[in-house]
Amino acid sequence: MRVIAGSAKHLLLKTPAGYNTRPTTDRIKETLFNMIQYEVPGAVFIDLFSGSGGIGIEALSRGAARCYFVEKQREALQCIRDNLAHTKLADRAVVMAMDADQALEKLIMQGIRADIVFMDPPYRQDMEKQILTRIASSVLLHPDSIVIAEAAAETEFAYADSLGLKLYRQKRYGTNQHAFFRKTE
């Protein structure tokens, strides 16, 4: 796994051993960032279920102003810290060693306003709905915020409208997908 573009382009990233995390492949990461390339520079980015930190590090490398990495697994946290040091992007990063619910509560209490929220929770556990419900009506999102969920290909998001989120784009890759949401007016 490597950084695709930006200030840390081509640098290799560590990933945790085993199967507890599923690093997003370089090809899928490149496709994702091509779709949001104009939103990233200067953005406040939240990377929920960060794993090795590859998505948030890509955002920082491409000019995001700040990235909050949320991860609770010890080995993955060490990978994030090592990768941030290796890419020299740690000065714009906040690593939150806690689960997504705790981190969201803390970010909301701090009044953080995110431009992009990316989440890659464990597949097939309905965690996407839990997280989307939590952030949809919070102060975390502003009218131009983007929420991106990486999920199993068969995951449905029909409920999003009832949360005040519009599913405006889906990109399927075979076994998984990226679903893009914005707040409805």
C-alpha cells in the first residue's frame, strides 16, 4: 500500500498484520480520490475506522488541512502513527484512540465541522446506519459536507433520506462500494 498523489506521493505505508483490517487497495483509493479531488484541499477530514490510516494520509498528502484518525485497535494505531511520521504529515493529524461513537461524541462536543467524513466500518454489521444516524443531525456536518461510506457491495442505503442525507453517488467495485451522501436542505 502506498500514497498515490500529493506531497507524500509513492511513499509506502505499513499495514497491520492479520485480517482485522482491510486496507483499501491502491486502485480503489485512487478512484475514490479522483471523485473528490476538488473537495480535499483545505478540508477538515475525518477517517473513521482508520485501520492503517491510508485514506486519511492520502487526504493529507493531497492538501487536507487536518485529519482526525479514529481507530481503537492497538496495532492499527501504531501503524497510523508510524505512517504519519514516515510521510511527515503528523503535524496536521489528530489520532483518536477510541471507538467511532466515542470519537464522534468528542468531535461534536468540540464543535468540529467536517468537510469530508470517510467511514470504513466492518462489513455486514449495519454500522453504517448507526454512524450515519449519529452524524446526520449533528453539528459535525455543514451544508457542503460529504459523507462517504465504504461498505459491502450489497449494503443498501434506502434509509438515508429519512435521516436527512441524500445518497447522490454510488461506485461499486465488485465486492464493495463507496456511497456518497450530502445533507438535504
